[in-house]
Amino acid sequence: MANPVLPSSGVLSPLGLDAVRLSPGFWGDRAALNREVTIDHCREWEEREGWIGNFRGERPRRGREFSDSEIYKLLEAMAWAGHPGLPALAETVAQAQEGDGYLNTRWSGSRYTDFEWGHELYCYGHLIQAGVARLRTHGQDLLTEVVVKAADHVCRRFMNGTETCGHPVIEMALVELYRATGTERYLEMARRFVERRGLPALADIPFGRGYYQDDVPVRQAQVFRGHVVRALYLASGVVDVAVETGDQELLKAVEAQWERTVARRTHLTGGMGSRHADESYGEDYELPPDRAYNETCASIASVMLAHRLLLATGDVRYADLTERTLYNMLATGVALDGRSFFYANPLQVRVPAVPHDGVNHAAEGGLRSPWFDVSCCPNNIARTLASLPAYLAAGTGDGIVLHHFTPSEIRHGRLAVRVETGYPWTGSVRVRVLEDGAGRIGLRVPAWAADATLARVPVSAQDAPLPDGPVVRPVSPGYVHVEGPWRAGDELRLELPMRPRWTFPDRRIDALRGSAAVERGPLVYCAESVADEPPLGDLTVRTEPPVERPAGDGAEGVVELEVTASIGGGSGVSGGSGGSGDGGGWPYGAAGAPEDGADVRLRLVPYHRWGNRGPATMRVWLPTIPPAK
């Protein structure tokens, strides 16, 4: 089955790219753009920067110590997308493999001398994931031979001892290779890597061992901490090991860590990572909007983990977070043209970025860039969009479950359905049965959709007037299942309320007190200001119902919002003395009544669309005008 995650057991069974086919729509359009534009864009830049040339032995070697992994992510994207350029790139990679299976263009000749920062096992992990993708979409060939040889080398070198890698990913890669080949030593190697971490297995560093999750054993950890991508990749591998070994204690440990992390260390967009210095989580409720890091790769890792937990447990919470992260992080990470990317994704940008069309040498900044010194995010986006259909639905013992709604066709067992929807712009989801069949069809009602309704419409009653027409019934958030049998043409019609809603932060999030955000359906919205549009640094908003409006750029179907804002005026602080300027020289003092500024209609755009009009300031969390006393 063409699927990046194929556990041998679980409440839900994944459906692969051969079972879920995207049609034009929100995700279908992005997958097509990825296949036709983004993958080639990544390959062109990797050639231009010399990273592919490293495998040909070109000197001096170019790129960071882990740049090999970017070529492997690209190979994985090519495998899932059926890209014709894969064989030639695989042949280039194969040239650099040594006789015993070792493969690394940075460390050949000085192997395994820096487990903290060398990334050798990390690179193997992405190589193995590319090989698994090729096995499941094509079968054995040169790339899969390279991968098996490398994996066998890892097992020979590391099966005994206490060593592991400073950057996890080898764990879930080896488990997936075990699932694809049935070779037990790959699973055992992954299990040992998991159990070694936190003993400790690595040297201490200025960031502390928590940076790479080596401070405490996995089973004893209470929350995800340290470098976010490392933490989430490790947790994904831990879930894989737990599922394949039947270790329920290990699985429960990750579930508890996920729950606390989502409740206390996750941004409204689903992004994770509050600190720029070490790309890490902050402490509980440390969620600043302007200094939020929210690396695009971290959002992808979050989806990987939530998807694994969803398959293992069937708990709808994991699908809810996945939806939030897909629409507000993955979709944000790549521009509408498929050729530029965000690395970091803050929820507020105070100063417009400086435009450029080359390599961005800093991950920060509020402007998508065509490439970065560390270009993990473009390649990660490419492989995720190429395999996205595998995340949208699952099989059950007697039917199918739809986690995420986008135009598509889904086939599993005796069921075949077509999903027709304008989601996320509209809340109408129509699931049409294509062939006579049996089994249950499950639909996820998102956590925000408290007033959703569902109607089952037999083909024989689709033109019947009321009262003989379909019965519409309310459904609550969670999974709702409808039993068969089914006739071709039968439909399920789900209506999700798409009213804009104000969202307020937990009072324990210090950086967000006195502010609010706007959501509509699965989308988070933000204010954006370019050129001569109203500035965002001196506004407050009234939490009156937002008004829907069509997109300012004319994009078909896209919904923007308007709210009432006050630009200018005082802050509600009286007193202050000395100095000069708008604030009287001192921005603190006794509480006073806020002064009214000029009311304007403030335009809000979906967060995933911000930054496509050029350099801009932006904010998701909007200061609110206190209610009148």
C-alpha cells in the first residue's frame, strides 16, 4: 500500500494513495502545484547550491553537515508523486555509498565522531523513509538497494552499545522499513535507540540535554520539551515502536505528553515552538505571538505524530489537531505560487521583511523565501503534500472514516464514495456513494462545529419534497457513523456552521491577555498591512460579530472578514511624564479610561494566505477595547 505509515495494528487502518484520490479543490490544487512546481523547484535549488554535487564528489563540499537529508526528503517526495526524475537522482546518491553501506558526504573518513551534532543517523533516517516510499509505490530498484544496505550497516554498527543520534528520525524510519520488509532487526534497532535516550546517551551541551530529549528516559517524560522537531520526530518513532511491540505503557506515556503539550505549549494555529534561540518549546503557557518560532517542519512533525496516535487509538482529538495544523501551518508554509516558503511562522510581525530572491540566511523574517541555508522546510512540505491523501481517511473493520474533507474519491473494501465540498470556505460536505455496497461511513464533526447537522439521502428520495424528503438531524463533535447497506447515488449531507467566531486566550498566557483572535471553520484569521494600508501597531478591536466579504485579490470562493477597529487613541494609561512622543515619554502609569481613536473597518485574511502580497506587518491576536463600565 502506498502509505508513509502502515502499522500492523490499531483502531483504524490507514488508506493509501491508491485508495484516496484528490480532485481539484483546496488540497487537490496544492498537491498538483507541489507535483508540478515545488518538487522541481527544490531539485533546482539543491543542484544550484551544490548539495546534489556532494554525492558526485565535487569539492569543496557545500551545505550544512545535514544537507544530505534534504536530497533524501526530495527523493521521498518524488517517490510519492511518481516523479520521473527519481531514478537519475537515486543513481547520483548511490555513487557515494561505500562498500559496507556507509553513506554520508560530510563525514566519510571520520565516521561517527559527533553524535550530538553530526546528524549521520538522522540522514540515514530520511534516506530510509525515501526507500520505504519507493518500495511502496514502485518496488525494488537501485534506491531501495541503497537503503537496505545502509540500514543493515546501521544495525551492525549500533545494535550493541549505548549510542544514538542528537536528532531523532532514524527510529520511525527503521520501524517503517521493518513494516515494509518484515526484517525484525530493523524494529529491534529502533526499539534500542528509543530505550537508550535519556540514560543519558549523549554529551551535555549549552542548551542542555533536554534540547535533544536526552535528559530523562522517554517513559518518564511528562511533556514535550527542547527542540520541537526533534521532540516530535522522537515521539513519532516511540509510537511506532510501541504499536509494533505491543507496549501499551510506552504508548500511554506519549499520549500523556501530547495531551499536556497541546493544552499548554501549542499556539492557536497548531504551531509548536516558542523560542528562536534553540527552536524549542517554552515553558507551560509561554506562547508569545511575535516571538513564536513555529517552524514549518515542526508542524509537519506534529501531523505525523497526531496521525500515528489517531490510527492507534481512534481518538478524534488527534484528527482535530491535525486539521488545525494542516490548514494553518502546512498551507501557510508555502506561497500560492509553490516557489517560496516560510521557515518560522510567528503570529505577529511588527516590521515588514526586506524582499530578496536568493538564499535566506536567517530562518526568521516575515517573507517567504525561495531557499534557505537550512532548507528542511521546502523539502518537508514537498514530501508531505505528495503523501497527503494518506492522512485524509482511514478504514475500520466494517467501513471507512473521513477525517478531513476535501474533494476526492475514496475506495476501501466494499465501499466507494466521492466527496464534494467547498471546504474550508463552505461548510457543506456531500458524500456520494458510487457503487452498491455495505459497511459504515464515518464522518468527523470538528470540535468547533457545535451546531452541525447530517442528513442521509437515499437516491430514491433526492427529489422528494418535504415532508417526504431527507430527515436532517443534529450531530455533535466527534465521529458520527451511518450504517449501510448503500445503493449507488445515496448521499450523506453534512452541514458545518461556518460563522466567524472570536477566540480568547487562557488567562495564564501572559503575552496574550487583553487580546482576541478570529476563527472561521478550521481557519485562523489575521490582520495584514502592506504599503499604505492602516498600521497594525496601534489598533484595538471591538469584539462584535465579524462580517464576511470576498477576497480582495479576487480569489474565487475565498472568504475574508471585516471587524471594527480603532486606530490611534490612548492606551488607557494615565499619567507619565518626561520625554516626548506619542506616549508622553513613559508607557506606564495608573489605569485610566481608553481614549477613542478613529474607527475603521479592519480586513482579516486567512492566516495561510498572509504574506502573498509582498512585505507586510501581521497579527493574529488583536488587542480588544475593554467593555464600557
